[in-house]
Amino acid sequence: MNVPDEIAVVGCDDIMFVGLLSTALTTLKVPEYDVGARSARMLLDRTSGRSGESEVLLRPELIVRQSVPRTRDPSRTNTGVEDI
């Protein structure tokens, strides 16, 4: 199969080498520092008996590279970035 003509490929976490591949990999970059900081805060709150956040919404960033087709058709455009 030919990337991106026949299949689109998307990775996760934007690891260092993905931009160096022969077809640079589109990736979903998760805010790792924020995940860790919020998790630590929630754990500390819970272990010390404080009520704190029980749910956190973090917005990932879609970094579009060569592994997905580009389209000019607005009906086919989807950034893929949704609240998770």
C-alpha cells in the first residue's frame, strides 16, 4: 500500500523520529507534562482527603505531516481534534 495515496497513517505521542521517516508521520501530540501534573495533583488531593478535580479535559494537538492526504474539499476536512 502507498502512504498517503491508498492509506492514511497517524501515530500518537509525536515521538522524536517520526518527522524523519521517508513519509513523515502525522501524529496526535498529547500534552504529557499537563497529564503528569494534573494526575499528581489529583493523587495528592485524594490521599490528603481534599476534594479536587475528578475529571480533567486536555486538548491534544494534531500535527499533520505527509502520512495523510491533503484535501481541498471542505466536506472531507476533519482536524481530528476533539475534546477527549
